[in-house]
Amino acid sequence: MSQAQANGAVKDLAGAVAIVTGASRRIGIGAAVCRTLAARGAAIFFTHWGAYDTLVLSGRDEAGPADLLRELTAMGVRAAEMEADLSHPDVPAEILKVVTERLGSPRILINNATHSTRDGYEVLDAATIDAHCAVNLRGTMLLSVLFARAYKGGDGGRIICLTSGQDLGPMPGELAYAATKAGIVAFARSLSADVSAKGITVNAVNPGPTDTGWMDDDLKDKILNEAPFGRIGMPEDAARLIAWLASPDGAWITGQVINSEGGFARGCP
């Protein structure tokens, strides 16, 4: 290992333009992915939708997008951002248009934006299902295929989707969320075969329980009881894996779901 690699200063993504959706909060996975890709030299275009954050436990980070943009620019990379509500079907095309105008043609797409609200069989209704499908499935699918169509071809194209380990155990009270995240996995696996001829890899990452401000103390205690390393996952844990998949080292991996959970053991007493 070179000294540059040992210091985390390798710039193996220099010249690449990366889209990261759902980077509205500075302590979130999206923001951590932006920083980690930028540290490897990528230009970063990130999207955010703070109106959604007001509805969930983690809350809205009003200064988050502006501060993240300044942080990325201070790292010496080109960066731009856009407010984007992926529940609207025309937004994926708008994202591709704006990133190309501001930074150039993207080579990396990280589908991190998500919609998640508590439901359960007693309260699940059509509106809840539709809201999850619009962002988690339709938004991810449209953005991915538009990205692939616009990609000029050649090694280095990357699409990485975030999922939630819904196939590893039940997610009570999150029926719409679990179902749409499972749909992302099916989509990613099939898309990987469709776009391989263009030099694009497609994979999904399950970061496991990650502390981004949405957990209450009771849930943290429960997760810690099931965490063999004695800690909860941090956004940087997911970001390192995603950056590796986006790098040249990830070129031979496609159509896979990687569970990066630190040995999290579901169902332990």
C-alpha cells in the first residue's frame, strides 16, 4: 500500500461526476457518501428534499445542504446541489439535465433518497403505498435508466442503490417500506444484466441499522444488544463500502446485494 493510500488520499475517482440523492442532512448516509467520494476526487452533485425530513423523527437540517456544499468545495472538488422531490415523475430527468449542465456527464449514481413512514397492517392504505412506491421504486428506477441511457459507455459506470436488509428478517410496522426496498433489489439485479454491455455495474448496499438521528433510546439499546462489535453502524461505514464499489476496485462486482451490518444478529434476546 502506498503512503497516499494509507493516508486515505488516493484519488482514484478524479474526473468522475457522481450523483448522490437524498443528502439533505449532514449526519445522514447521503452526506457521508458525498464526503467519501469527494475525498477520492469525484465531483459531487447531490439532491435534497427537506420537506420530507420534517415528517420523520430525525427532523429537518435547515442548513445541511448549504453547509455540505461548502464542505465539499473546501475539499477541492467541484460540487453542486439541487432540491428534488423524487415523488414527481419528471424530476429524475430534470436531475440528469441539471447535473450535466453544471458538472458534466455523470459516471456514478448513488440512489440513496428514500421514503419511510410507519404503517402496519391496521393502518396501511393506498396513499401510504403510493407514496413509498413513488420515491423508492419509481424514482430510483427512472433515474437509473435515464442515467444508463445517457452514459456514453466504457468501463467505470456505476449505479448503487440503498436497501434495508428486508430479506434477512421481518420489518414489522414497515410494510410499504420493506416491500418497495425489496423491489429495488429485484430491479438492480435485472438492470445489471441490461446495462453491463455499456460498462455499468449495478449493485445494492444494505447498511444495516445506522445512527443518523432517527433512533430513540429504546431502539438503540435493542440494536446494541444484537451488535457483536458493541456499537451501532455509522454513516461512514456505509459510505466506505459505497465508495469502494464506485471505484475501479469494484469493476468486477455487479448484480449483488452487499449486507454491511457489522454482524448485526436479528432476533437475539
